[in-house]
Amino acid sequence: MQAEVHSIYHFNTSKNFSEDEAYKLLNLLYTVTTKAKNKIQGFASQAEYNKAIPHEVQKFEDLMNEEIHKWSEKMRRLGAIPMGLYQAKIPTEGGFFFWDFPKVELEFHLD
């Protein structure tokens, strides 16, 4: 079985996905988000553990923010639009599909 290759888009490019394409993209969004969430939670735990040491807390908060930024950029490059942490919309003709991690289904919304 051949692995499916997903397109990577420039930040200024937008694409309208069909429902089938959106669900295929959802699998990748889920994987990327799972990895990011695990890293972010790890940094949050380290910040909590070191709460008595302000410079250590700041270091882990900076790492959390950096990981959130990376997640957001990855969503955009894959064609989704981040709406909040672990939430994205996928553009389609006449509306968009909304996704909220860890759900494995999409909600259609009109523009």
C-alpha cells in the first residue's frame, strides 16, 4: 500500500477541501496535534514542578509558547486554519469544516 502524500501550502495560499479531502486531512491534523499536545503538557508539568524557581518557569513557558506557535504554523501549512489551541477549521466551498481535538469527526458550518 502506498502512503498518501499531503500537500503543503504557502501561508498566503488557501484551498477549498471536499468533504473526503477534509477527512483525509483530519488524520494528519490529529497526529500533528497529538504530538504537539504531549510536548506542551510536558512543558506545563515541568513549569509546575519548578514553580519555586521563576527563571525555570519562564523557560518552560517559553517552550510551551514556541510549541503552540509551531503547531499553529503546521496547521496553516497543511491547509487548515487554527481557531484556538487544538481547534481548526478546514475551508470548503460555501463554508468550512470545524474540528476540535480529540474528536474524529468534522462539523460543517456555512460562511
